[in-house]
Amino acid sequence: MSLERYKAKFLFYQGRFQENLILEVSDGTILRAASKEHFKGQTVTDLGHVALLPGTVNTHNHSFQSLVRGFGDDMPFFDWRDQGIYKYSLSLKKEDIYTGALFAFGEMLKHGITTVCDFFYIQDNGNENAKAVIQAAKDLGIRLVLARCFYDWQTGPKRYQEKPKEARARCLELMKEYETDSMVTITPAPHSPHAASREMILAAFQVAQETNSMFHIHVAEARYEVENIQKETGLTPLLYLDRLGVVTNKMVMVHGVWLSDKEIALMASRGVKLSYNPSSNMFLGDGIAPIKKILDQKVTIALGTDGACSNNKTSLFEEMRMAALLQKVHCLDSSVITAEQVFQMGTENGGKVLGLPIGKLEAGYRADFVTVSLDNLELYPLQNLHKNVVYSFSPTTIDEVVVNGKKIFSKGQLLTISEEEIIEKVSQLTRHW
Ligand SMILES: [Zn+2]
């Protein structure tokens, strides 16, 4: 059994940065955080003049989309989709999907993301493509939730499509294969009310029920989707999903930009959780999610970057800042949301939304953390560290990133797979695009 004790100038514990605390970790799990008097005469690793905080949790991403970053920027939505994602995702081989995941996850680790939920939907190769994403996460050392997509929209690319029975069997098979892996979690993910049929949504929901898993689904991202669902069903998206009987506390709603008051009340009463992706919503001109109303109803909100071709950054610290600023301007009120609230969304709430013991530095949680160097102007004055980590933070302040007790990034370098190696693979693949 390994036993490590870490000392930092500040430790983020019980909702605030505190001095004179030691974090004790064994085999990737936090045993306790306690004052230094408890550890007299024991070996303690001094991390230096740093603040130690929980690793951030990215609750929504599509890793292969990093490869098409820049190809559809500043175009209308359908051109963005067709010129970027649709055009290039059709030719990606299994090893290219692996490269895309290394690229996305490597960049995230550099930015202090220790867990990512990758919503994955290129299923033409059975589970082989999904396994390439999982392998990339394992090779790098990032914690992964693979939201295994259920998609059968005939208008979309053929290689995304499956039959409900097929998707169910493959998802269960993948879940079984990784059920004892503490670094990988598989969850079913019906794509959306427009790209998954009623049968497909129900198939994914049943898998979630049978395996006691969460399930992820895009809901009400763009206004046209809401209008289309209304035309087809006479209902807004969440009320349509409720008619299918799938609106439960296992649902992780991704986006939720266009929600009625009735739908927000329904989310609260059923315990639906939200993955809020503010940069992506802005990048694609989708709109502004009614976060103030959702918060007032005490719905759990976490944050996501979404794919790197609709952001185009991959930093949860950036999403914290964007979430706060966007809501302040939306409500014309600078007090409507605080740095502390968005920090919680990017850490602890990420753990709640993904159903994992992550996002907090407390006994029983996984040892996923980030240190930021206090030798940086951006973080001063230090008495406002909690605010400054959200509002004036720069990724260059990140000193080390530890996932499951293992150091993955240190002093500007990825330690598992080098940045040079990833750059070479990405350049090779995209050279003639
Ligand atoms: Zn998405």
C-alpha cells in the first residue's frame, strides 16, 4: 500500500482555501486532510509555494472534434457541422480516433481537467472505436466517463447510426468489460430527442435503469431543435422526454439552453442534472441557458467544454469564468452568480453529475488534484485566491496535475505521453485536410 502526504501553502478544503493542512493519500484515494500537527515525525512531500485544489471535471466533450478545430469557425451552424464534423469524421479510422482522443485529453490535462466525460458516437466499428478513446485516456492517465451514444437519425452520417437492439447489446458489453476499472466508467447516452428515435431513447434508458447508471442526453441546445420537436410531437423537448417516461434523477441533460419555466420545475422535481457548456453555447450562437432560474430551483449544475471545434478551448477554469460572466450580463446583475458557485460547478458538482467520488479533497474521494504556483501575478492578492482562481486565472499557473494519486503533468510537461508525440500524430493526420 502506498501512502503519500502532501503539504502546500493552501489546500482547498471544505469550500475554501486553508493554510497548514496536509493531504494524506493512499492508493489513489484521499484518506484525510488534517492540520500538520497530526503528522509530526511523518514523511510529508512539500509541493512548494502552491495552492492545491481539486482537479476540474469536464462533464461534456466529443474528443475527436479536437481534430476539426478551426475548420468550421465563424460559419452558420449547418455549414460549421458539414464543413467540420461531418466532412472529416466520415474518414477517421480507429487509430485516428485514438489520436483525436490523445489530442483532446492531453490538452485537458495541461489545463487541469482530471476527469472528462466523452460523449462518443462513431459506432460503425462495433465497440472498437470507443475502445480507442478509452485506450487514449488510459495511456495518458486521465479519468474517463465514456457516454456511449445511441443514435439512429437517418439524416445523419451512416457510421453514427445503429439499431436500438444493437446499441443496447454493445453498450452492455462495453460496460461489462470495464466494470472493474476504477479509471473508466461507461454510461448510455441517447444522442438527443432529434437524433435518437423513441425506441432508441428507451433502449438507452433501460440500460441505465438495469445497470443503475446515469444517462446523458443533449436537450434544447438550439432553438430550431425545440421548434422541430414541437412540430413533431406538440411538446417541448423535456416534456416530450417525460412522455417517454425517462425524466428521472439518472438524467444528465446536456446544454438546456431553451427551457420553459415548466421544464425547469420538472428538472427540479425529478432530480435531473445539468451539464452547462457556456462557451460552446456562445461559440455556436445557440443562446444563453437560464442558469439563474435553474439555480433557484436547486438543480445540480456542472460544466462542460463541449467538443473543441465549438469552444475552442478545453479548460474548465475558462468555463467557470465564462459561466459567471455570461450570466451576469444576461441578468444585468453582477451579483447574480459568484466565483464560488461556478468553482463548485467545475469541481464538486462534476462529481455529482457523473456519479463519481471526485471533485473534492475529502476522505473517500479520489486523489485527483491540481497545484497552481503562487509565484504568478494573476493570483494576487492572495486573500482573494478563490475569486482569482476563477476570474484572473491563467493556465500557465498550473504547476502539477495528479490523477488517481499519479502525477501526470508537471512543470509544463505531460509525463505519460509527450506533447511532441501528440503534435506529430495530429500533424500527420490532418496535414492534407
Ligand atoms: Zn455535445
